[in-house]
Amino acid sequence: MFRYLIGRLFWSIFLFLALTLVAYVLSALSRRQDTAKDPTLTRRMQNIASLGLLVAAATVTLAAVDWMMSLNPHWSSTIYGLYLIIGALVAAMAFTVLVALYLSRRAPLEGEFRPVHFHDYGKLLLAFVMVWAYFSVSQFLIVWSGNLPEETSWYQGRMLGGWRVVSLALVFLHFAFPFVLLLSRDLKRDAGKLARVAALLLVMRWVDVYWLAAPAFSPNHVSFHWLDAMLPIALCSIWLWLFLGQLQSRPLLPLGEPFLKEALGHD
């Protein structure tokens, strides 16, 4: 058992290092682009980012199976990794909206963000929410149509008892309500209103991950421990501290980006 745990620990470290390496290389090239203004660096970053997407897809899928799906060893899903990947994209886009709103109200980017920029963010957020719902319904319909006990038991624990409320909350607050709001062109062009939808989706992303993991330990009723909230708060605080440190130490605009002028003048 001890050797198994050590093996899982080293495997987790490897997954983190793989993603960290891609992020570090892209960050280093971006820093060079700010000073050298070499147009060839843009193409290099695009090539590395393409490879990074494959690395991210593989590592997130493996981590999802190892850390989350393994909590229910008698149940499996081939779409599980994609489900968590698109959930991460929803969270990333929602966070981008909140950061953009923060920067748009402070120097030196005050006045640089236009309603059309937030409109584009809103359209991407809407698209990711729709894909998340598509994966969710696809997985449910396949399990429902197959009607196999080893598969339906996973949903049975989440659709009965106390977990039914959490499931309904995900349907309405992670998809239906944001979907209806994000259909509005006026809302997407209003940074403040769009930020409220983004904040709601960030909260629901935590609820979704909790809904995936917690029923394995408490299948009959919703069980909540203070560590369930404090752990993600602690991890997010550390991440935000590192993120804000990088934000303060580097230019807020990609000065060497050849399409920067067109992006700022986008209308």
C-alpha cells in the first residue's frame, strides 16, 4: 500500500511538472518578445502552444481518471477527461472576464478595453458553457440508454436523496441561467453584468467538482466539512498570490505582439 501511494505521488508530481514546463517555456518566450520584438517568436509560441494543448489534454485526462474517477472503481466514462477539461475552460474564461474588468478600471489599461472586447469574452464563455452542458447530457444519455447497473449506480447516488438538490443546482445555475443571460448582446457588452455571470460560474465550477467527488464518501446525503471549502480557498489564494506577482512584474500588454495594434483597435 505504501509503495502504491508513493507511486501515485510521483505520478502526480510528473503531471504537474509537464504542465509547468509548457507554461514556463511560453512565459519565457513571451518575456523575450516584450524586449526583443522579434516576430518569429510569435510563430514559435504558437507551435509550442499547439503541443501544449496536447500535453494539457493528456495530463488533465490522466489526472481526472487517477484522482476523481477512481473514487468509484466500478464506474467508468470515456468522456470524463473531456468533461473536466471543458469545465476548466469555463473557469479560465470566467476568471479572464473578472481580471479584464479589474484592469479596465485601473491605469494603465483604463480606457483600453471596449465593450466589443467583453462581448467577445462573453461569446467564448457562452460557447464553453454550452459545450460543458453537451458533454454532461451526452454522458447521461449514454448511461441512461445502456441501463447497466454498474453505470447507473453512479448517477443514482447523485439524483436521489440530498444530492438531487446539488444536481438541480448544476442544471439551472451552471447552464440554464447563465445560458439565458449570455444570449443577451447587451449583457455581454456590459462588463459589470458579465462579471457577475462569470463569478457565478466560478462558484458553480467548485460545486461541480464537489458533486463529482463527494458522493463517493457520502452517497446518501450531502456531507460538508469545513476543509471542503478551506482547501480550495487556500490553493486559490496561493495561485492568486503567484499570479498577481507576475502581473505586477511584467508589462500588461504584449509589447512585441505583431497584432497588438489591431487587437486594441478591434471594433
